Amino acid sequence: MVFKCANNYRSLRKKGIIVRKTNDVIIASFYIDQKMDLLYADRDFRPFTEHLGLISSLHEDITMQHQRQTVATKARRY
């Protein structure tokens, strides 16, 4: 498990993503390895879902929320 955590950390760093908490790497790596959904409200897990295959229990909700924010931002510009 330690090597998987280190590999995940290095993979994100190579992409220019700074992981703020070591605990997040450990938790995300465990859930990725076990192919389990993770229920989270912490933005620090988002890079794990986008780049390493972490499955989010709220993925659909987060995606829809992001789309709504994008539409609202575009509407304000016009």
C-alpha cells in the first residue's frame, strides 16, 4: 500500500498538482485500490477522481453543480 500511495502522489506531482495532505493520499489510494466509492466533500480529492480513477459517490452531483456554475458564470458575462 505504501508504494501505491507514493506512486499516486508522484503521478499527481508530475501533472503539477500539489497534494496538501498526506492523509488524503492514503485514503484515496486505499479506495482506488479497493475500487470502492468514496463519499467526500473535500476538494482535495477531486484530482484523484479526475486523474487516478477514484470513484466518487457524488460524482454526478459534483459534475452537475459544476455545469450549473459554468452556465451561471457565462450568463453573467452577457
